[in-house]
Amino acid sequence: MSYLCCSYNCRLCVTLLISLLFIFSFVLAAAVGQVRYSIPEEMNKGSVVGNIVQDLGLDVKRLKSGRARIFTEDSREYIGLNVDKGTLIVRERIDREELCAQVTPCSLHFQIILENPMELHRIDVEILDVNDHAPNFTRKQIDFEIIESATPGARFSLDNARDPDVGINALQRYTLNPADHFNLKELSRSDGTKYVEMVLQIPLDREQQEEHKLILTAFDGGNPQKSGTVKITVAVIDANDNPPVFSQPTYRVYLAENAQTSAVVVSVSAIDLDKGLNGKVTYSFSQSTATEAIDLFSIDSETGEIKVNGPLDYEKSKHYELNVEARDKGGLTDTSKVLVEITDVNDNAPVISVISFSNPIPEDSAPETVIAMLNIKDVDSGKNGQIRCSLDIDLPFRIKSSSSNFYSLVTDQFLDREKCSEYNITIRATDEGSPSFSTNKTLNLKISDVNDNAPLYQHQSYTAYVLENNTPGASIFAVTAADKDSGNNARISYFLEDVPENGVSASIYISVNAESGEILAVRSFDYEQIKEFYILLKAQDGGNPPLSSNVSVKIVIQDQNDNAPQVLYPVQTGGSLVAEIVPRSAEVGYLVTKVVAVDVDSGQNAWLSYKLQKATDRALFEVGSQNGEIRTVRQVTDKDSVKQKLTVVVEDNGQPSCSATVNINVAVADSFPEVLSEFTDFTHDKDYNDNLTFYLVLALAVVSFLFIVSIIAILSVKCYRWRRERMFYKSGANLPVIPYYPPLYADVGGTGTLQHVYNYEVCRTTDSRKSDLKHMRPTQSIISLDTNGTQTLTHAQREKLISEDFEDQVRVVYYLWKNSEFRSNDNAPQVLYPVQTGSSVVAEIVPRSAEVGYLVTKVVAVDVDSGQNAWLSYKLQKLQTERCFEVGLQNGRK
């Protein structure tokens, strides 16, 4: 139906499907006839099967008009219709065996369908067989194993041959060649097919012929005749009628002791004439073989190879005897003996054993010091067991042989831990075998330290710089020493050697940190007092005994600008007149005077420059910036004032700079009386000496305060004594009243007031710091003892009391020395403080806790002369206790 649907157009497909049921109803009525053809298989494509036009009585036009076609129930169309010729042709190759197998007859059935009117013609095509196949066996080789004891008449089934052809062309008969021992017997099955069996005719003998080769041939009945063959192999199985026999009764083998595991020692073999299982021989060690030998050797049960199964050692056993047994499957046996001789091989390296080892050893160990005891041996024999020992040539050690197999490791020279602190000593033991074996043993030897190196500084001397006015305790410098030793021997401590510097111990200036070597300032340095000094530092290690080394450190004090310039000339006084006279005839550049100043600093801090800060007439005078010379700038005229006041500033070059000022009075006049008339009240000039006025007023205030405190103290004591007397009076005690006289105080029993009164006359301005003193006699800071008063001590008694009450006090007599080089030096210095009286004692109190430099008092004096005649200097004339006090040469400080 699918074929019809594909052959017609879509319009007719539906009609055909509906009318299909009706076709078979009138097939017989519509069929004109039935035709049968016979053709051989394997015809070529296009071959003509038959002419249906003639056979069916049809016309070619009818075939075309009726649209003749073939309908087959099979999907494949082997036969085709040629409408133009009206013949049936072969469309595909036809294989009868593929199409029908063994079915006979083999036919193709199909119908030829015509339309308008509908006709159906049945066509049968019989396919005739052609002898195109030869008989074929499924196996190419047939094998049989037949025991030689098999009896004649034994039957053995053979494979059947297969021939797809049928009829006469099918399988017809079999043949077997050669047929000396076997023949064929043909048999038939119930379906008629034939099969054959091979029958033994003559007994087999394996010893004569182990194998028989036969050929089975199958023939068909075709023409030409075809055949197929298969090979038959008959293996004769032996019967166990022969025992195994060894080729040698004894095997002798030489085997080196270093033979590897699985190495073949020898192969034994036994021959058994039997074959198959009866001729198969297995090998094994007999029970008489020693257990040690069985552990060291193994035998292959199939091949008879004897192999090494464990490590051999000539030193343990030099030969082994092995008993080998050969056995076939039938249980028949034979024995043989294998003698294995072990030959010595250098297979053992020397063994190094450390008996004793001294570690560490001190670096000062003497040569030939024993470090370690060694035992070195080689279990091989002969030359293989002879040993030689060696060390690296660069090591300070050597090996000594003390006895058989015993050696000593000793030092060969002196050691130095600082060069090498430890050694890896490799001891090499080599035997005399070929090839030789060697063993290395490494000993790690540490060298212990001995204190044989003193600390060393990096430099032979050091220089440290420190600014003056440093903070006490500040770090100045640090030194470092190194010690090649280790541990406590290298632990360095630093000390300051007490070497006097100009008679003074360095420890008052410097201290040293014992751990770090840091140099610290003990005090603040003053460049003007000391500019440099040397100290000696010692670096000492912690060894026993300790070693040390010294280094010199130069401490250089660097200057700071901490001192203001000091004006030496002209001298400034509090109450005297300093004036320079300039004649009116002075020319330009006239030298009026020269300001002389010094600065105790150094370097640029001491470079002084002079400036004119203030002048009555700035256009008249100038000052040299470098030399301090005051000169006239222009010609002096009559209009210039007689009184000229100059203020000069002296400034150093420090950073920051310090300065000092000096006031200079200049009189422009031609005669001295003119100068006197103008300068009569010069001392009353309100701008005379501001700084001196301030300090004198401050001193007056301090002295007045001390005076008031003293009066209050005396009154308090008197009040206390009065109250105590009242208490004694009220108690009725008849005790004498003894007045209390404090030391250095006067008796006030008579008048109740002090015997000497000093008055001050002070002229003040609105600015108290610029007040001038017309006359000043300050009250004594210590109350005077009146020698003329009642109930007072004599002068000698007072001096005695003073010496008893002030054990370490000194009575100092001050005097002034006036240098008079000019004829006009006609005024002696006047001491303003302390005031000297004819009958009173002047005393200053110094506490016992006073430190060096404590200010006891200050001598204040003035000279009304001018110029260098007014320069004052102070000297200590008399001293009861040596080297306790000193007086300032310029300032009078005590």
C-alpha cells in the first residue's frame, strides 16, 4: 500500500485506499491470467525474465494506458517491469540462499496491476539454485588429546561442514587422510543430515609419534564439484612410565658474597621421557637441606633455577650444601646435590665508633691534647679489612693509632677561639679493598673561651665637644670597646680613671655609665673657667683575671655667648663725676676718649662693636665701631653746649648678642674754671646713674627690713623676760633677776633705744628707680654694741664673745687701694657699705651649710676722681682662716 501511495499522485491515493477492499473481490474476474517463470540465481541486473505481453496476451499500449505496475508484498523489488517493451527484468542481484535459505522451491510472487479497466495478473518467478557455495567448516583447526593407552574402536566426534546450496549442490560426502590410525564413520540424523565420527583403528604410541596430522575433506554434488577442508591434530598423551633423571649428580658453584637478591646461582635440570603431566618435572629442596640454606636460597619449581633469596655474608658462612629433588606428576623422583662456595668481596665499609669525646675544649689546650677516642674496624678479611684514617689537611688536629682498631683524635697546634669558635671534624676511614669503601664520621667540636683578649677601643683617642652651660647629667659622648672573647669574658664595663687634671679629680666633671660607656656631665661647664680637659677611661672585661685597656678622651668646652661685655674705661661710679674735656679749638677727628671693654667669651662671641646710642649733640661726636674711640665729627663752635653726655653701647657678636652701656660726660670748654662752674651740680643730674641708684635703693630696703626684724625680735625677747619675771614675782620666789643679753646686741636697760642712730636723706623723683642719693650712710645690718653704755661689755670682752659664739666666722678688714698715676688724683675712695664706726663691730653671718661661692657681703665704694683715677680694685688684706674667703677684684663681692 505504501508503494501504491508513492507511485500515484495524491489525488488517487485516497481512491485506491477506499477501493482496495474491492480489488480482491473481483481479482479472479479481473485477472486475465497467471504466468510462472524460472530463472537461476545470481543473474545480472537488467537481465530479461520474461515477456508478459506475449505470455499474458496484452498490448503494449494497454500497459501504458492502464498504467501497468508491479505490486509486491515485500519491501524489496527484485523484478522490474519495462512498460515500453512489455518485459520483466532483474532489478537487483538475487541470492537464493539469502532469500530462501534451505527452503525449496524458492519463488518470488508479485502482481501486475492495470487500470481502466482494472486488471490484476499474478506472476511467480522460481529461483533456481546454482552451486556457488563450497562446503565450509566453522573451525579451521580441530585438536584432540588422546592418551597413548586408548584402545582401538574409540570414537571421536568431528565438526560438520555446512553448504548453503540445496539439492545436488549440497554436501554429499567426507574423506579423512591419512587413514593409517583412524577412519571415518558416516551417520545420519533424523532430519536426514549427515555427520561423521573418527574411529581409532590402531593403538597410539607417544614415544614413536607424539602427534598426528589429519585432514578432513567435505564434498558437494555440484558440477564442478566443490569441497572444504579442516585440519585435525591429534596429540598423543603420554602415560607415566618414565622417572625424571638429573643431568648431573652434583653441581658446584662459586658465588660472590655480594650477590644481589634474585641473582641466579645455578639452573638444575632433570629429563623425563614422558610428556604432558607425566613428563612435567617440578623442583624443590629436599628435607635434608639445612634451614639456613633454605632461607638464603630459593628454587624455581618449574625451571629449576636456584636464586639468592637473602643476604650472603662470607664472614658468617663460607659454603652451603643444597639437596635438590626432581618430581614428576606421577610421583616419580630423582635427587642431586648443589655445593655453593661463597667468595669474599669487599662489601663492608669500616665502622667508626666514638668511645669518648671531650666537648668543648678550652682554646688554651696544649698540642697533643686528646679530644676523642675512636674504635674503627672492618669485618672483611685480608686487604679488604685493612683500614687507613685521615682528616682534612686544614684542621689543627690529627689521628693517632694507639692500638689495633683504636685511634686517638688529638690537637696538632694551639687553638684560637677568636679565629674559629667551632670545628666540624670529619674522620674518614678507608679500607684497602678494590673498589675501596670509606666511612665518614663528623664530630662537632666547640672551643670554649679563655680570657686572652683585652677590650679594644676603635680609636686610640677621642675628642668630645660640649657646649658650656650644659645641663648636669647630660650625655656628652659615648665610647665603645669590643672584646673578641665571649660570654663574661666579653662583658665590658667602663670606668673613669681618677687622674687629676690640674690638681682636680676628673670625677667632679665627668661620670661614665659602666654598662654603655656613655660619658655624662656631672656639672655645668663654664668656658671662661675651663676650656678643655682630658679624662682616662678604662674598659674592663668580666674575665678572671680581668683584662682592660685605656683610652684618652679630650673634652672640649665650646663657648656660648653667656657673658656681656665689661667696660673697663671709663669707670662708672655712683657718686663721682666722670668728665672728659674737649677744647673749643678741637679740630675734626679730635680724640675725646676711648671706651675700653672686654668680653670673657671667645671667638665671635668676644668680637666687640661700639655704637653711639645717645648723645646731647649727635652731629658733634662719633664712636669707632671697632676700636671704641670717640672723636669729633665737626669743628667745635661757641654755640655748642659745655655739658655733653654720650651713651655708648658695647655689643658682642654672639647669637643672641649681649651688650653693655657706658655714659660719658664731656665738657666743651677752654678753661677749667669754666668747667667747674658748669659742673657744680652735675652730681644732681637726674640721669646720672640709673642702674646704681636702683641697686642702692634696693640695698637700703633690704637693710631696713633686716633692721625692723631685729627690733621685733628684741622686743619679743624683752616681753618674754618681763613675763617670766612677773611669774617669779607672783610665785614669791626670791631669785635674782639677771637680764638676758643676746650676743652682738646692746643693753637697752637704760634708755630703751639704740645708742647710735643713722639718718638717710633721699631725694626722689616720680620714678623711684632713678632717685639720687645726696648723702647716704646706711644703718648697720648688725646692731652695734655701745662701749660707753651702762652694764655693757668691754671691747676686749666683746671680741672674745664674738670669737666664742662664731667659731668659724672671720673678721675681715677691707681696704681700698687707689692707683694714682696722675697728679690730679687727690681724692681717696669712699666706702659706702659696710659703714665703719670707731667703736662698733661689723659682722656678717655665714651659715655652716653655705656652699662654695656663697655671697657673704659686698663692699660698695666710690671715687670722686675721674678717668683711671676712679678705677677701683679690691684686695683681701687680712684673713684669720686661710683659703676660706676671697674678694672680687672688680666688684668687691666677698
